[in-house]
Amino acid sequence: MKQIMNILKRMPPSALFGLFVIVLNLGVFFLAPAIAPYGETEVVGDVWLPMSPDFFLGTDHIGRDMLTRLIYGARNTIGVALLITFIAFISGTLLGLAAATLKGWVDQILGRLVDIVMAFPPLIFALMVLSVMGTSVTVLVVVLSLLDCTRVFRLVRAVAMDVEVMPYVEAARLRGEGFWWVMRREILPNTLPPLIAEFGMRFCFVFLFISALSFLGLGFQPPAADWGSMVRENAGAITFGIPAALWPASVIAMLTIGVNLVVDWMLNMQGKSAH
């Protein structure tokens, strides 16, 4: 606890604000059913009602409470984005470390496969696959994990290549340590700082990508609450001066800014420690 307090004291106001936004969204993610005023799909009033004590942010295009939809949208959007990011990082890290450690034909085959996937623009690739295979959450997770793990693979391979030639790695090999031991105990721990920062950036990319797909109608499907689809569904309210579409757009922007502020601070700390 004391170490955490020392880290918080050293954080600049911008990073503290970003951390507050992240913690707030994670709290909403875990406590959504307990803090939501109404049910996720419950129709509680007329269409696009203004803000009131009963509906703090008004209602949406079919009369559901906007605050409730935002809360459940956090659980759906953030939950799936975290799942995709974790899958992409685990698979991309393992493949990147294997390519950097084994080299030879393993590195060549993995590198060419990654090049093939990265040759397609991500949005076009996702739209094409989702249009053919359907828009279920399972397909969404598989497609975005595949797209994202290629970026993680490239980063891990590049960082691990620099670590792999260090004297302590050579010493471990001369001692007779096996491939998995060298990769797990020598290379992986020394590649973690840039990977932790990249995790935040990858999460932002996935989070925004899911919101974009939902806005286009190929992400989460009704009646599930999702911030991107909420913007699309309530876009017509802007014509009448009703801010229904601005609430989900604002929380998307706020979470993205918050994560980026914390990641920027981590990268600055990493750069200072390197010097």
C-alpha cells in the first residue's frame, strides 16, 4: 500500500485524472447490475425524454433510460475489449518470443503469416469477415483478436530480438537452459515495460474499433447496450437539439483520453529510467 501511495504522489495531475477515469469505468464495469436504475432493455418512458430526477440523462430512441444503457454499455464494451486485448497479447507475445528465440524457419513462417494478415486494412478485413460469418460476439472476438495479435507479435519480436543477444541470455544457454526457460525467465521479464504500455494502446484501439463497428451496425446487436450503437441509434436526436447521442460519444472519448494519459505517463517514466 505504501508503494502504491508513493507512485500516486509521483504521478502528474494528467495521469491522476486518467487513472481516475479508468478506475471509475472499471467500477461501473463490475457493479453495473447493482448501480443501474433500470433493466438493460427495459422501456421506462416516452422517446427522448429530457433529463429529470427519474431519468438523469433522459431516455433513448425507444424510451429506455440513457444512464442505465450507458452503465450496461460499459460492461459490454469494456468487457469485450479487455477480453480481445488479453487474447491478442497472450497469443502475440508467445508467437513473438518464439520467433525471436528460435529464429530460422519458425521466424520466417510466422513473419510471413503476419505480413499476410497485416496487408489487409483492419476495418475492411473486419467488415468483410463479419458480413460473411455474422455479427455474434464470438466472431467479433476472434476477428479482432487475430487483427490485434499481429501488431503485438511485431512489437514483441522486435523487443525480444534486442534482448535475445544480451550476455545474460547467452550465459543461460551455455548453462544448458532450455528454450522455454530462457524465454520465460530471461527474455519475457526484460520485455515487459514496453509491453505494459502497449497493452493500454492496444486496448484503446480495440475499444474504439468495437465502437466503430457497432456504429456501422456490425458490432453488438440490439437489444444489447453498447456505446457505439447508442450513438448510431440516437443520432437523429441531434437534429432536434436533444443530447442523447452525445452521452455515449462523451464516455467513449473520456475513456480513450484517460487511458492515453496514463500510457503517456508510463512511457515517460520508462524513458527516464532508461537514461
